[in-house]
Amino acid sequence: MQELRLTPTSFIVLGLIELAGEATPYDLKQAVRVSLGNFWTLQHAQLYSEPERLAEAGYLKERREETGRRRRHYSITSKGTKALDEWREAPVEGLYELRDPALLKVFFGADPAAVAEAQIDAHRSKLAELERLQALDDGAGARGPWLTLEAGLGHGEESLRYWERMRKK
């Protein structure tokens, strides 16, 4: 049997389930929305299909509700924990991918000052949201989400400075 190829989505699912202890695909969708969705884009449908794929390969254990909606609850197995640990320890090569529709428009000739107005409002709003999240940090629990929140705040602040400069162009 061929070994399952693990993707970034696989590791997102494994990591979120490890943090939660147990989760349904809907729980995963909600967790992405309020956490890593701030810096990683993925199709919500993947959060429904990927756990099943990982369970079939032994990385997750599935528990199905006996009655009602018969939701699937997933927990991580030792095989899943081992794969997640190996992934966390592997070096990261390359830089992140920046996919910004506003920058794409500027690249192709849009007026930077006109694009800047909406971007400034959007970045201010997002920064306020991230600052509200940061205020909830009590120093307990896993540090990874809070450390990535700091990166998000830094990127947001720099993006805001950039668009404020573009407004003057």
C-alpha cells in the first residue's frame, strides 16, 4: 500500500485536532476562522474531506455519533502525532507566498492612491480585530497561536504604513 502524501492541509487538520483533543469538521472550520485563517487560506471543503482521508490512513481515529446527526469526531493517533512532530522539526525552505489582490491591481496600473483608501480601512479593521484577540492572551496554554498573532500584527502594521504612503502617491 502506498503511503499517504501529507499536505499543508493535512498538517493543519492534525495540528488543530491535537490542540483540541477531538474535533468535528465543523469544529475545524470554526477554529480556522478565528485563528490560522488570519494567515493561511484554505477551502472549507478540505476540512470535511481531509479528516476522513487521514483517518483511513491511520493518522486520525474516527468516532461516529450513534444518534442524531451522526457527526464524525476525530482524534489524533500516535501515527498522526509522529507525522506532526516530524513536520514541525523539519526545516522550512523558502519564504511565504504573498497573494494580495490590491497589490496585483497596483502592479497592473491601478491608481495606488485610489486603491489605498479601501486598503487603509480594511487594514485598520483587521488590526483592531487582532488587537482584541491579543488582549485575550493570559500567558497560559500553547504559545504558537499567540506567536503567530504577533507576526500578523507586525504584517498588518507594515501593510497599513505602506498603504498610507501609497495614498500620497
